[in-house]
Amino acid sequence: MTGELNDILPEPISEANEKVLLEAMKRKAKTAAGLTVRLLRRMEERFGPAAREVVREMVREREPRPRPDAGEPRADLRAFCERMERGCCGSHRWERVVDEPDRIGYHFTRCMWAEIYRELGEPELGFYLCAGDEPAVRSYNPRLGFQRTKVLMNGDEVCDHVFHVEENP
């Protein structure tokens, strides 16, 4: 998979139709993100910088909630990455750069959310979506880990996600 809608559709569509669908998806997502940005800014007007700090605290305090049926870590690593790829089709573009039994790595070169939040002038708020990557994988299986050193939302050329089985959880 690379992130094209045809990766998950039962019947292929043309590039022109994919473009129309992706533009509509981005418009809708930008409307929702714009509401979030306006809400935060209005809260800052009323309550000052403390409003943004509350959001930062919420992100820092985010705790993974492991699913009760976590399985064998290597199998769960593969299943998690497969689900992530399917969920990112259309909104992201990527290349799988590492594919080992205990480690799967990606270079994401497009993230619709990064585009939107940067266009709205709120990459910090958008980064809070990115902050959910590690809790998500740990919730899937506490023996899985996550590393990232580059982030599109922060202006880097790629997001370099690496999901792995933890040696000593």
C-alpha cells in the first residue's frame, strides 16, 4: 500500500475521481479542524494562555488503555500496521521502509492533517493528533513501541514512524 484510495476500494477508480474524493474529504476535515482552531482561540481570548496549557496537559496525560485481547506481539505488530495503513488511505502517502518480524518502519510524505493545520496556522494543535500515535500502538498491545524523529506537522520532509516489539516492556 502507498496510501491511494485504490489500495482499499473494491473497484478501482480513475485518478480524476480520486482527486475529487480527496478534495472533498480534505474540505470536510478542514471544516472540523477549523472549528477546533476557532474554539481554542476563543478560549484563549477568554482565559488567556491557560486554555492552551490545558490542551497540552491533556496530551501529556494521555494514557494507553490496553485492549483486553492483546495477542502475540509480532502478530499484533503486523495487524496494527495493516489497520493503520487502511485507515490512512486517502489522507496520507507513505512508503514502508522497514519490514522485519519485530519492526515496521514508514516514511510518510503526505499527511492531510499536517497540510490542514499548517494552512490554519496551528501546527501545534495539529501535532496533538500526532501525539496519539504512541498511545494507540501501546493500547493495541503494551508490548509494542513507537519511535519517530521527524514530523511533517513540524515542517520536516517526512514523518519517520517505526513500530516495534519491545524487548523489555
